[in-house]
Amino acid sequence: MSFSTGFAQPRLDKTFFNGKDLVGWSATDMTYWSVKNGAIVGRADQPVAKNRFLWSSVNVSDFYLSIDVKLEPDDRNAGIQFRSKQADATGQALGYQADMGKDVWGRLYHEHGRQKLDWGDRGEKAVKRGQWNHYEILAVGDRIWTAINGKLAVAIKDPGGDASGQIALQIHSGDPQTVTYKINKLVHHPKVELAGMNEAQLNDQLKRPEDKRQSRLPLKFNPDEVIAFAGGTNIATMRKDGILETLLLAAHPTTKLHLWNLGWDGDTVYEQFRDVGFGSWSKNLDSLGADVVFVQFGQLESLDGEKALPGFVKAYQKLLDSIRKTDRRIVLLSPIPFEPARSHLTPEGKSNNRLTNAPVEQYTNAIQKLAESDGYSFVDLFHPVQSSASFGTLTTNGMHLNTDGQQLVAELILKALHQPQEFSNQFAPLRKEVLTKNVLWFNYWRPSNWAFLNGDRITQPFSHDWKDKNRRIFPEEMKAFEPLIREAEQRIADEQHKLAPVR
């Protein structure tokens, strides 16, 4: 049985291609493109220096495209862009590409982005060399399938990938060539069926993209990028010490960065409790426009034992899926070890201390495997901290880092990013401005009286002008933080520049 997506019914697009001319299509150089015998022809009589794309004006999100293609000669390369956009003034493409050509038939590529996403040879085996080949693309939500000549070629689930965009046809750079695209139909909100399989069968074929570009360290931070820190109590308390932020800024003295701590005491992969109206974990990151997110979970969850590990991985993967985006880099920080001897939670003695037997190492290893499988960066803090000569004095209560612990962890993270920095007194002025900014940021982002600001008590007199009851002055007062935070960020940038090497 097959199902339509959501409540929308399948709709055949009659405007996509009229079979006669290129109305509704555009390119920076139209001389490469024509219509012949009801098909779109891309022809280059001379070597092509740069890829050429013919863009449809039709936007697609959930869709099914049926198209027959032919390459002449058959060792050339071409492709069908979908959910894509023009990357520059020359019409280059950014987005998914259903690839075709020698050794790439049926593969899924992300042009000018994450590159190889599904690089199996199933489609290659179905190709008829030098002949017409029937290409089908089915994209529904974060699921993408393609088929060649009725054989499934691609099946990936790509959370955070491109959700919508345009379709474009490609002439690849290289030797003279002709590629002919005979468009059969474009259907919006299609039934989920392809290659003789129904939705359940197609879902069984899904796998994660092969994209590993996110996971390549070191990270390069660009000017004005937004870096966020998310996780439980150890992330939340980072703002009180400011050491990690200080070291990151000191490592990039001429690059202005925006650093925001979204850590929340008690957050786990299973639950991130927020007040009414506050917004979810993922929405907060999106509202900030986070380019890089450092995430840490696993320590508190390890108290559930090894038997809970599969559920932890599943919940963590789901949580990360909710914040994953094509242009967002995510760094998973491993949990740190417990210090059972410093715990005040088990006065009955070591033998009953849950921190002693918690499998934090197994959780660390599982997080590393998750990072590798889903293309995230990973920083192992567990093993370096465990082997540290000063271990035993890094937490306040066996779980949460003290200042010495925050410094060690910050230095380990910078080392893992190939940007080694050791905290010293020369960074004191910069750290002072970071801490000032963090206090302003916390009071602005997470005020203790949120219920009166945007929660479930906004009708109470406390948040209204005492003369004009229809005017809410509390939100206006909160805006006073914004220029103060900007000024604090400028003072941070000034201190950064003082650390730049003199030339």
C-alpha cells in the first residue's frame, strides 16, 4: 500500500516543461540549451570550462520526477539538480544532484556543498550504455530515493538537508558533449512508491548519508559566525568561568565571533524542559543563527547503566537530527568521568555509590560511533581527563566541573581542534569582558521571571504599564539588554585584537 505525504494530494505540474520551448527555464548562457523532439538538449561543441546549468523556475519540496536521459558520448558526465539554489552570479548550483555519467550513474552528490552522499553502484549496474536511461527521483521530507531503469539506486535519510529549492539540468565541464533530457512528469506531494516498492519497503532501504565533511577537524571559524554551546549542567556552568570562550577567542584574535551559552541545568538527551512560550532547544539555536554547535550529553544518562545505552543513542540521534542543517557544524563533546570520592550523594559509602560503576566510558565510545556514522565532529574528553595527573580535584561534587576542571576541559577542546591554547594571566582582560557579556546574555535570554515576559502570566499587571493596562512594558524593558550586549561584544573584540601578533 502507498500513502500520500501529509494531507496534500498528488499534483501533476503542467507548467514545468511545455515540450516546445524553454519558457520557465533560464541559464546564464542559453546558447548551450535548446528543445528538440520534445526534449531539452544541452550541447557543447567546444570544451566546457565550467559546469553549465539550466534552471527551472518551479520550486520543489516533496516531489517525484520522471525523466529519460542520454549522454553522447556515453563516457561524459551530467546531472539533475533538485532542491537546489544558484550559488553565484554564474549560475553554479548548490544542492542535491542525481549524478550520471561514467562511474557515477545513480549516485547522489551535493554540488558545491557536502559532496558525496550516497556513492553505491546499484544505479551503475542498471545503466544501458549509450542508450536512453530512465531516471526517477522521489524526495519526501528528509527521505530521498532515486531509481534507474526501475532499479533502486539511492535511499538516504538526510535530517537537516535541503528541504526545498529548484530543479536544474547540467552540462558538466570537460570535453564537447551532448546530453538530452526527456522530461516525462513532475508530481508534487507524490505517493511514496518507487521501483516496485511501497513506502514501508522503501523506508527499509534508508541509510544515513556518507557525508563526512562536517566531521573534519580542525574547525575553521569565519568572521561573525555564531558559536553555541548546548548541553546539561557542565555546559551551563561554563558561562560562569568563561574559560573555553576566552581560549576560543584568543585563538582567533582577528576574527569577531559571537559566542552564546545555551546550556541548561538538568538537560538530558531525553528531555529539555522549558517554560511555557520559551521555545524548544532547536528553535533557540535557529533563532540565533548558530553556525557551530558544541553539544555535550552522556554523563548523567550513564547512571541508567549499560542496558539503557541503545535507547540513549537513539534519543541522542533524534535530538541531533532536530538541529542538523546543511551549513551547520556540530561538535559532540564526550562526557567527563565521575569522581565518586567527591560525591555527597551517597553517605552510605563507596560500595553503594552509583558514580563508581556508571559506564561513562561505554557511553563515550557510543557517542564517538554516533559522530562517525552521522558525520559530526567528536572530541574525546573522557580518556584525557581520566588519565590526567590532577584527576580527583576537577569537580565540586563528583559530577560537575570546578574552575580547574573547566580549564582542563577547555584546553583539551582547543587541542582537539588543532588550535592549542593554554590559559594564562595574559587572557585575564579578555576573560573579564567575556564574563560581563555572559551575565548580560543570561539575564536577557533566560530571565527568572520568564512567565511574566512571554510565558503563561503575561496578562498579570506586573508586565503591564501601571497607567495604560493595554501596554506591556516588560518586553520593552528587556530590549535594553540588546545594546549592552553589543557593547560587551565590541569590548571583547577590542581585547582580542590586543592578543594579535605584532607584524
